[in-house]
Amino acid sequence: MSLKKLPQPQAFERPEGYTWDAPAIALDQWAENPLAAEADDANTVSIYGVIGEDFWGEGFTAKRMAGALRAVGKNAVTVNVNSPGGDMFEGLAIYNLLREHPAKVTVKVMGVAASAASVIAMAGDEVLMGTGSVMMIHNAWGLVIGNRHDFADAASVFETFDASMASIYAARTGMKEADIMAMLDGPTRASDGTYMTASEAIEKGFADAEFEGVSDSAAAKAKLPANILAERRMDAALAKSGMPRTERRALLADAKGGARDAAPTVTRDADALTAGLAQLFTAIKS
């Protein structure tokens, strides 16, 4: 099991009609640099996307982590994290997988570890923050569609989930759970929780030390194709405008699909991206 005595949270049942999302500000920061350089070490696992399957059928899931840890076996593992968060249920499942790993777990925050990704980071026996990296914690959130009973059930699950996260953060930092709950709320309950720089995360006990970030040449190898990067930036912009994840997903799909049907040329992908971005900018302004 983990070298640290980390708390084992209870299993949670997803509320009916629940749809996850990542914090808009975290999406915005992550969209500017959604990847970090891949490691050559076979015992390194990289989490460079949202937690849970995203719009493009990507993202990092508990199933992927389980497969990666099977390949690592009983050896020490390093987990590189650059993620805006996402599905809180998947995040907790990944945390538990790392918590139960029989050898040392080192977590390196390469850029952003926000929301569910920060919970995953807490499973590290050693948590290292890259130069210029950010960690963010906040109350569990998501979209629930249904009747008043569905909303009541969801509120109960979210409240229990917040308490579970607080116990995990408290065990890592040594802080009182009441103080952690205040950090989850942020300055106001309408805020986005608490953001910490590398030095602040270390000072508060969320991390142990700082390391130098990846080199420019190494980071260059991990750049996304321009069209995917543009789509993710648009997703972040729409999230900041207040559009729910399900609506963003539908709009992104319509923008790409509609533009392709209208412009079946050799430069179809470029035309689709241009037309799609124009539609998304219009949506943001409105």
C-alpha cells in the first residue's frame, strides 16, 4: 500500500443526470499549455488531459491508470500531472489506485493540478511542484438535470464528497479540516476555490518541494496540433462565459460538422476550423 497513511474515502454513487465539468479558470490556464514533455521512463505515468473522457474521446480515466499501474508492477512510479480537473468520481478512483500502489508514488505537477487533479496529486508519497506550476482546490461541482429529488440527492453527494476531499487534504497537509473547508469555499462561496503557487502549496503542506520545469526543447515535442489547441481554447472561453459543458460539447460538434459539410475541399479541416471558430466567437459574444 502507499508509504503514507492516506485516508481511504468511501465510494460514491453518481447522482442521476450528473454531468461533470472542470473549473473555467483552470481550463483557461491549461488550454494554453495542455501537454508537458513525455518521460522516457517506463515507470512514469502522464496525466496531461482532463480527468474523465472529454469531448474528443480523450482525457485520463481510472481505467487508463489501472492499466498503467499494471505495467509498472510493484516498482516505484512517477505521475506527471498537468490537468484542469474534471470528473470528480474518476479523480477519486484514480487517487485510490495510487493510494493502493505497493511502492513509492512520486507526483510531479508539471503545470496545473486543479480540482480532481489536485485530489490525485494527494496520493503521492512525495509531491513536487514545477517552477511556475499551480495547484487549485475547490468544492465539488457539476451539472445535475432532473427533479427536486435528483437535486436533493446530488446536493447530499456533493456535501459528502467535499468532506471526503477535506479529509484527504487535511491528512496530507496537517491542517484542520475546517480550515480546508474554508479554502474549498474560497474568499466567497461564489468563487473558484483557492489557487496556490508552487511556493504556497509547499508552505501549506500540499506539496513537498519544487523542481525546475521541462526544457523548451522537451516541451516543444509535446505540442498539440493547432486545430486541437484552438478547439480547447474555445472550450475554455465558452466555459468562462458560463456555458455548461453539455452545451459546449454540442456547439463544438456542430461548428466542426456543419463547416465540413459546407466546404468539402482539400483544405477542409482548415476551413472547418475557421468557420467553427467564427461561430464560437459569436456564441461567446452573445
